[in-house]
Amino acid sequence: MKPTPIKREIVDQLVSELGIQDFAKATIREVKQVAARAEQASGVEYIKMEMGIPGLPAAQVGVDAQVKALQEGIAHSYPDIQGLPELKRQASRFVKAFIGVDIAPEGCVPVCGSMQGTFASFLTCSQAQPGKDTVLFIDPGFPVQKMQLQVQGVKYETFDVYDFRGPKLGPKIESYLQSEKICAIVYSNPNNPSWVCLTEDELQQIGQLATQYDVVVMEDLAYFAMDFRQDLSIPFQPPYQPTVARYTQNYMLLISGSKAFSYAGERIGVTCISDQLFHRHFPQLAQRYEGLPFGLVFSTRMLYALSSGTSHSAQYAMAAMMRAACDGEYRFRDEVKVYGDRAHKLKEIFCRHGFHIVYDRDMDQPIADGFYFTIGYPGMTSGQLARELMYYGVSAICLVTTGSHQEGLRVCTSFIEDHQYQQLDERMAIFAQNHPLN
């Protein structure tokens, strides 16, 4: 065996000190902590691929607008719980420009990032109809959303989309909906972590079933327009971001400023609720919340109780970024396309040294290059591979933590620097020598 870049005893001791029993179930924060402390103890730089944090500068148009708002004194005022009128107007325009659907400004509600948007959405959906107390996840997905339900005491079901693409998707979803217990369906598109992008046909299946069984679809668009196989960034012109909104009125779109605009630190996003759902009166919600319709329960009860609104100055930033994108002044896709370029280079290195892409196909196409991708190594479980790579100065999380049933890891491209491609190539060459394939 060739010596590993990081001494095994350093990693093993840190894993023991942190009390990690099964590396397959190690959280993002735990993996990050092991990598940071092993880097410090060894003096060897880690190639960090575990955290889904933007690695690009925040959109300048947003920074300028937020600074201007602060300089003009906006920090002294509470924001309206419904949101800054200009942000609501620009969010409505943004949905029309890049998704191609109409949502009235009143249904576009600012939230403290999509994280808060999903938390408030789960609360609202799980209380809306008697007996419908369970959320269905089309996995793999963002692990923290399940933690949110754990905090709320709301039940959930989940299945791995890997074996249920195309015409198989609808029947699989319906097998859960037939119980009449599902209140909401959740997925991200593009998907975190597999980067699978649901097609219009698949979204149509989801939408029709949502209408038939009267469930709400929560479409997490954290990686908005980041299927780089096509240019989805020309305002008011197709192709548009694929969406379930074309096939049902039972939908909520969660649009985040974190990835598309690299504005993660200010915790700003917009939850866009269909006009019909926003105004719909659910008897159970009306009885509990003074006769309010769904949309006002979401904003004036759930969000108000959680945070009494969203950062006032950050709303000015989001409004400016959305306006500039709609007006064609700000090409946000051009800035974030670097993630796809990084993924392409990283995949080539891993595959050249015996790794494979776990979620490798998107229906009849190769998977897109983007913010995330997935890797596996023959003969190794997720936990074995994740821990073994730590000895080579590479950190990533196991797919099992995302709800996937596949053996492998999620790789994030956001923190990769130019000099690290050569580092990775050299380290994976040693890895391949130490783990020869038959």
C-alpha cells in the first residue's frame, strides 16, 4: 500500500473523538469538522466537497441595492409580513420571465431563504386537511427538510427516484397517494444531490396526480435554471425552467437567492403560491386561523410566528437582482455556469481512476454537469468510501443521508479551486493503486 496523503491515525482519532459510529450516517457538519481538524493536524490541504455553499461572489446588483437601502435608513423599520411590494412585483415578473407561468404579486412572499419557506409550507400543508398528515419526498433530497418535519412532529414517506423515471414515476407516486394521508409532495429540480432534472412529462404526471388526490406540490427551485444543457436564462423567451405549475394549481414554488444569485449569507428567498391555492379556504385552516385562506395562513400566521418577516434590506437586494434579471441586465446563469465546468473536470478525474457516476443518466441523456454530482467505487459501500477518501484529503457526504438507496457519495463543486484539479488527480491515482479493480 502506498502511503496516504493524510495519516490514517489522524482521521481515525478525530472520528472517534467526534463519536461518529457509522460514517455512512455522518452529517454534513460532522464531515466538515473532521476535514477541517484533519487539515489542521496534518498540514495537508483538503479538497472539500461536502458543503453545498456558494463559492462565488454575491451578485453586485444585489449588494448595491441592499447597501443603498441601509444607508437610507431602512434598518429602523419592520418589514411588512407580506413582503416589500417591489420585491413581490419583481418576483411575479421573474416567475413569468423564466418559468413562463403567471402568479400574482400577492402570492409571492419573501422568506428567510427557502429553508424557512419549506418550514412554513410544511406547517401550513400538514394542518390543511383532516387525515392528511404525511409529506412525500421524491428522493434523493436535501436532508434538512426531513429534520424540519422531525422538529414539527410531522410524518413523511420517501422513495428513491433512481428506478422510477419516466412512465414509472406516476404509478409509484400514486401508490402513496392512495392512502389519502399525503398532504404534500416535495422534490428539488435540478435535484440535490443527483442533479437529475425531472422532465415536463414527469412533472405533468405529478401535477395531474396532485389535482386528482388534492395534495400540494412543493417545488424546490434552489438551483434555478442550472441545468446547463440548455440556456434557461433569457427572460420572457422559451425554453423555460421546467415546472409542475403548468399541470396543476396545487403548487408552491420555492425560489432561493442563495445559489442562482450567490446571496446565501443574507437568507433571502421567495415562496410563490399559485393564485388558486393562495385564495383557497380549507375548513380546517379557517377554523384554526380565524377564517383565513391558505396564503394568508402561510404569511400572517406561520411566517409571522417564526420570524415576524424577512430581513428588510435583503428584500431590496432580491428585488434588484430579480428586476435586473428580468430586464436582461444581469445574466445570472453566466456567473454560475462555472459550477458545471468544474463538475465536468472533476468527473473526468474520478472516472479515469476507476470511480463511476452513480446517477449517471437523465432519462435518455447523460446527467447534466452542475452544482452536485454523485460518485461510487466498485466494492465499496458509501460509508467505506467516504471514510477512505478522508485519508486522501477528500471530503464528501454519503448518499444515504439524502434518502438515496444507492451506494455512493455526493460531491459539491462550489469550493473547488483551480490548483486542486492536479491535487485530486494525484491523490486519486494513489487511491486507485491502493484499491485495484479486478
